[in-house]
Amino acid sequence: LDQIIEAEERIFLDRIPKSVALHQQASRSIPGGVASSWASSRPTPVWVSAGKGGYVWDVDDNKYVDFHAGYGANVVGHANPAVVAAVQNRVTLGTHFAQPTPDLIVVAEELASRFGLPQWRFSNSGSEATMDAVHLMRSISGKDLIIKIEGSYNGHHDSVLVSIFRSTSELGPENEPWRVPWSGVPQAIADLVRIVPYNDLVALERVLTEFKNEIAGMILEPMMMNAGIIAPQDNYLRGVREITAKHRVLLAFDEVKTGLVVHHGGATKLYGVTPDIICLAKALAGGVPCGAIGGTHEVMSAISDGRYNQVGTFNGNPLTMAAARAVLTQVMTPAVYDRANELGSYILSNALETLHRHGQSAYGFQAGFKVCVVFSDKPARNYRQFLNTSTGISHLHFLKQFNGGIFLPPWGKSESLTLSVAHTKADADIYIRNLIGFGEDLQSMGERAS
């Protein structure tokens, strides 16, 4: 496997000499040579020059079908005409006032209609949205402890940078996971978090009982992302809603990666379970930075009456709101989800058939614009089970797809692919064709080993 990966990485690097040179230049003035550590990937970051519809071009002028979509943000496609027109019109009228503009109302009302929560505030990223959710839950309850899911990434702020991106040996006992903070986060803050596995109502009930009257709230992705995609088992989300309500604990859904992507109303509407708080970002503004937090009247009254000050100079920025309005009212209409489900189902069924035909174990999941293929024989129901997936095989798949003209997120084991409204069956067929070569490599590797 290492030999095949090494050969594919040489092909990868030979195709993008300008990216290699730019990364070397950037590393002199930019730590790691990239703007975000998520882009710091092996064998080198790819520098992009342009995007149009479902495609991107790197600085070496190679064209790719873009199933990366900026980590799931670009479901409207690149340079979508409706978003372009909205941004171009707005930029001539001024881009920042730190005062509300009328588009704010349209976006809030549209989100209320889709997600079933009546009031919304805005921020600039998913991390800010989940940060506000945690602050709100603590402000309303007057309690310090929160519950999060083991292995789940809920943003780049101290309260939730606990129990993420760990190996099996670093997780601790299954019934009492270690509260290990990410670098830079004090252990004292990590100790305000309680960890439970995904898809485990017994563990949730146990923690809420053990720490009765100490828990401010629970935050979870209704579909667990960054582990391929782990879907909720039957009645899991309904059970979470019932248990938290019984213990009078607030429930926040982190729909940063799923909202507006898996369904017209996110996983909230897909599964028919409504929390107290919903966090959105990524796909909301068509590639323009935007976050949002929605809540019940009871929850959001804490903002109205000043118990919690939800603030940010760029919150509800007019450029962002113009883009979000175009996304919600002109592009991401209910009909586009029918087409996405049809294309996504085509990709998943053909991908699994191709892999199984070549003797490679795999399972997958598809909803709306999201598709994941995981190279394992048994679907994971939580993070610990997902860690058994081969990182090497996942990385090889990323390389084979990239070298064959498909741009996937570089962290192949953890990430899923994201479709856009611009993608076609012909784009899907390139992905599937690359899988045939990938499967043949794995098949020959297995024959040599035996």
C-alpha cells in the first residue's frame, strides 16, 4: 500500500509544480504556507485559481470536478449567477455599516420557515454559531457543564475542543471517556464537558442522571460528520430530545455541515426532531462567510432581554445577507434536493458495486448533496468504531481521484464528498471510473499479499 501511495503522490506532485512552488514561497511568511491548518495536507496543498459551476482549476490550469466544495460550503456551485448578481449589486451600495439592512429580515424568515425555529441571529462562521449556542445554554441555565459527542468536531472554540481527532489509545474507558483538550485549551475548561458516544441513549441518560442539575445543555451534530457520515439510528434523535427535555436540559443541533445540504430544512426536518437551538454556517451564503443561530422564543428571549449579549462587528454584514438571501430564495429551492438525491444515490450505488466487485469492503451513506464512501466492512455507529477504518486506503483513494480529475477534501478518511446544483451524471461517472482503477490497485495488492 505504501508503495502505491508513493507512486500516486509522485504523479500528484508532477501535475502541480506551480502549487509546489507557491507553497514553498508562502511558507516563508505564512505558518505552514496555508491560511488554515485544514488545508495543510499531504503531499502538498493545492493552490486554486478559479471555480465555475461544478469545477475548479488549480494554478497549473488543471481542471477538476469539485466534490470538495470548500468543505461543503459550495452547494450552489462556484460563481452561481444568482449569488454573483446579489454580491455585485450589494458591493456598489456599501459592504459594511454594523447596522441592520432589510435582507436580514428575509433571511431570518426563510430560515424560520425551513427549520421550524422562530428567531435567528447571525455570525460569521460555524465556530461562532456553536460558541453562541454554548454561551446561550450556560446563560439561560446558570450551569457550567455541557455534553458533547465523543470525537465530534463542533468548532474552533475552547468549550468544544475536547475529545476530537484522537486515536483509540487516547480515548480512555468507553463508559467514562477522557476529557482530553486540543492544544491550547486548558484542562480546566475541558473538565466542564461531559462526553457521550453517538447513538447511545443509555450513556446519555447515565450522564444526565449522574450530574443532575449541573448540565446546561447538550450540543451534537444530528448526523455525525468528520467520521465519514454516521447516521442516527432509528429513534436516536427522538430519544435525545425526550431525555434532554425530561432532565430540563437545552438541546442544540450543530447543523453547520448538514443544514441546507442534506435536506431543504437540514437534518432537523429530514428526521423530524426539533431542538431548542440550531447552528448553521458553510452552505448558507454560497461561499461568503456566514453563520447563524436559531432558537425558540424562550431561548432567544435571553438575547432580547440582555441576559446574553450576542455580538460581532460583522454579524449580519450586508454583503453576506445579500448572498444568503439569493441562496435561500433563488437557488436552494425544494426541487434541487430531488435532483441531488437522484445523483447522490447514483454515485453511492455504483461506487459500492464497483468496490465490492474488486473485493474491497465498503459502506456508504447519502442524503441530499452529501455522499460518503467508507472503506470498511461494517458501518460505524460511533467514533470509536470509525477509527478502525484504514487511513492509508482512504488517502490512496483521495490521490487516485485527484490524479483522475476529481477534487475531494484532502482528509480522505474523515470527510465526505459534497455535490452542487451544477454537477451532472457525467461528473459522477468520472468519479466512478476512477474507482475502477482504485479497486484494481487494491485487488492486485491483495493478490500479491496472498
